[in-house]
Amino acid sequence: MSIHIVALGNEGDAFHQDRRPSGLIRAYLGRSPLVSGDESSLLLSASGAAARPVFTEYQASAFGNVKLVVHDCPVWDIFDSDWYTSRNLIGGADIIVIKYNVNDKFSFHEVKDNYIPVIKRALNSVPVIIAAVGTRQNEELPCTCPLCTSDRGSCVSTTEGIQLAKELGATYLELHSLDDFYIGKYFGGVLEYFMIQALNQKTSEKMKRRKMSNSFHGIRPPQLEQPEKMPVLKAEASHYNADLNNLLCCCQCVDVVFYSPDLKEVAEAHKIVLCAVSHVFMLLFSVKSPADIQDSSIIQTTQDLFSINRDPAFPGASQESPGNPPLRVIVKDAFFSSCLADILRFIYSGAFQWEELEEDIRKKLKDSGDVSNVIEKVKCILKTPGKFNCLRNCKTYQARKPLWFYNTSLKFFLNKPMLADVVFEIQGTTVPAHRAILVARCEVMAAMFNGNYMEAKSVLIPVYGVSKETFLSFLEYLYTDSCCPAGIFQAMCLLICAEMYQVSRLQHICELFIITQLQSMPSRELASMNLDIVDLLKKAKFHHSDCLSTWLLHFIATNYLIFSQKPEFQDLSVEERSFVEKHRWPSTMYLKQLAEYRKYIHSRKCRCSVMVCCLAQNVIFSESRKEALTPSKEKEAC
């Protein structure tokens, strides 16, 4: 394999360090560690001058065994004298190097006006390197007079060289001297990169030609098509913040009512949501004690802002429900009380939209000092104990996630008796929960607790058909908007529970988990696993998981050779079996063609000549051995 490089232009002779003829190409061939060749083999122009007078030809070996042929033409008049040879060499070049001296503008114009148009006509995705050689001796601006040609001897600017490279789509290099750095590392590194690219392209083309030449004249090997694309499942977007915000708007399961200093009702809320984002409310509702908080600023904020009223003579107390009346909280600060509805809406929306909260407060409080005072109190309410107030810069906090993902979240109250107002009885054990979260996150439970059902007035509610672990995973999703099943079996159980309570997003999460787990299994694990894939398919269909059931059918068809050997494969219905056979991979036609091809390969017609010669030699050797053993046997018989 060989690489052909064509070098055009004159880089001048200002860098000769000895009497030997020197130049960019010869300097590279003599100094590059990747190029090998003695002094006599580099320059072959004397022997080839009669046959090819246009170019000076260099030959060497690169990368060990790759033949490197370089044709150098420094003068345009010689190049133009034999147009046929010049055009053929440029057309067969793998790399083109254009060189000029930065202190000789004549060489630059010769390259630009003569060589470049020729290269543009013959160029066909061949890499081009433009090398500006030398250190500029005269940086003065040339005369701009249109009739003056005194700038012929001035230096060539970097801008002119870059512009020329852009026109040609070439790589521009400036070589200030022909030393080891500029030649070996700078110019040589770029040239060797293009040499490797040319070798890769030639190797690829050679492999393609070899494949075409080695194709069978008889039966061709069958082409295995790719399996059909699996159905794509689209995940449902989260509506966690919207569910909690709707809970505030609908005023369902309210267990706390806020009053202004003049005892007028301001807003209704839910203890569980307020405690999930604020240690101030945890302290206020006795979820935590001051000893647990150990933060004087939070304790002081709670005492300064709120007080609980349990007086039976409170106005409107007689109209409250006798069973479990909401807790009455007095807001001591009048300005804070007037903005409490907006503050609660801000908290229920995730406690991160600070700019909207500040705008709503400004509409009610005209004084900027009062606005800042209320904002600071909101920040104190959302403060984490033992830490500095990290919410000072509202604009930077605006881009963060909602506060449910930080500090104390609703997961803190999962399966805890704190503030619980409902208890589920499952498999002989109890699981405490909070009606407000269940109503906000699940429409079936919202109807169950607010309708004319027994569960609406009962505290202890039995749950059937679901294990405790599955129901706890279901509650974890309702509280945190996330879940992580332990395996495919638990994910399927959780999917069934989600279908029972009509939580569609949790169904999609379980479907994606099952699909991800099955897709990640290698073929050997699929063949040896104990999971009944057909039973999984039937459960998905029974519980209206259409996306999962369709995907499982495609999965069985794609892995037909594995699942068809399992006994549960016979449990497929006629319709399912027909679908699997139609979309199976590999197809029946491919297996038939593969069997015919193997039969053809192993037949005598397809034996290679080397094998036939070996068999013939073995036969001759055995016959000669028999003849050699025959006289000895006759002597023994005598």
C-alpha cells in the first residue's frame, strides 16, 4: 500500500543551514521518525528526469511498510509545460501540500493565481495543507496605490494566508523555521494525521473489493434482517405539585384554620403539607419539640408569628364539627396575615416561585419595607435548623427544584403515626396514613373519603388483595412521586395495585421498570430465569396494561428461539401465537435459507482445492504404507 503526496510552490532557500539542497519536503523526510530511507533513496529525480521532468520525486517508507511517494514542483513554468502529467499526478494525489515563503510575495501570488485554480478543478475531497514558511522580515504595510507594484517584495500577512486556506478548505500552518519542532511535530503531525486517514480509507476500500471478489458464485449466505423495533412507551409527566396545589384550592380534609389578629378567618390548610416544608409548623403542631429543633431562630419565629387557640368560647366554635374540629391558629402579625393566602399558595406549589410571591405581596402591601419584612419571615419559616438562611437570594433559588425535594419531605411522615388520621389494616398489620395526601394524589381515595361510603367516617380501613410491601410502595409513590421496586415481580404487583386505585402514572412507571429490566438481561439469563413471561403477559392484559402487553408480545417474538423452548410457551392463546409466529426473529425463511447454505458449504462441491490435495496425499501415503508392509508379512509367513 502506498501514499502519494504532491507538493506545489516555492518556499525559498533562506533556511539552509549547510550546503545541501534543503526544503520543506526534504527536511521532513530526513527528520521524521516515522519515515525511513537512506540519502540515496530519497532523491530519484536524476533517474526519473527523462521520464517525468515536471516533478522532483522522493520515495521512502512510512509507518514501517507503507510506500511514501512525494512529487515536488516548485516552479509554475515547469508545471505548466507538461499539462497531461501534472493533471494526472494531482488527480491521483492522496494529500496536496502548497508552500510559499512569507517574505516572497511573488511565490505567494504564483500559488494563488496559478496553482489554486488548477487544484480547485481537480480537487475531489483530498486534504490540502497550506504551509507559510519563514519569519516575516518586513511588517510594513504595502503601498495601496492601484498603479504601484512596489509591494512585490513585502511579506505575506497571516490574514492573506488564512483567506487562501478558507477558499480552498485547507489547513493553514505557519512554519517560522525548518527545525525539529516546526518540521517534526507541527508540520509532521498534521501531515501524518492525513496520511493515517488516507490509509484508513484505502484499507476500507480494499476490504470492500475483497468482499466483492470473495462472494460465492453458488448459493449466497442468507442476510439476517434486524428484528422489528419494539414499541416505545412514553412516560407520563408528573403532576405532583398541581395535585397539592389543588388540595389547597378545594379545601378538602382541612385540619387547620388560620385567623387574623382581629379573629377573622384568613385561610384553611393541612398540617401534613405545612410540616413537610417547615420546622416552624412542626414545632407549632407539636410534631417536634424545641429540644429536637435546637435552633433558637426557628423557636423565636414560631412564638412571634403564631399562637394556637383552643378556647371553646371562640367565635364560630359552636358551628365546628364535633368529631375532629380543625385546629385554630392565630397569626399575630397583621401584614403577614393579610398575605397568608398567597404564602400558602406559594408553599403548596413547591415553595420555589419567589418572584411571583414577591409580586403578589407587593400588590397588597404598598410599603417596600413591609414587603421585605414579610419575605424575610417566609424565609425564616422555610429555614433548615442549624444552617444559615440559604434562601437569601430569591432569584437564584427560583431556578431550583421545588422544596419537596429538599430538607424534610413528605417521606418523613410515610408509615408514621404523626398527624395520621387514617389507618389501613393489611395482612394483620396496620399502616398509618394522612387523608389529605391520599385525597390529593388518588382520585379513587378522594371519592372513597368524601362520598357516602363507610370509609368516609371510619378511621380503620381494611385492604384486601394487596400485600403490605406492595401497599407501602404504593403509598411511597403518593407521598414522594417516586418508587423503586425490588424486581419484576414486585413491579407487577405494584402495577396491579395502581390499576386498582386508577393511578395511571404509577402504572407507566411500573411498565417502564419491567421493560428496562427485561431489556437489560442477556440471552443466557433469559433462557435460565424462572420468571414466567407468558404469565406476565396475561396479567398485563387482565389489568388493562395495553402498552406492556403489546411490548411483551414483541419481546417474545424477538427472542423466539429462547421462549419457544419453554413449557409456558404453549399457554399462549391462538391469537397471541399467531402474532408471535408472524413477527418472530429470526424468521422461518431465514432459518430455511441458513440450513440450505450450511448444506451447500459442507457438500463436496464446495470443498476447497487445498483440502482435496490433502485428502489425495493421505490416500497415496496409506497406499505406499501398505506396499511397504507387504514384503515383511510375506517373510513372516515363510
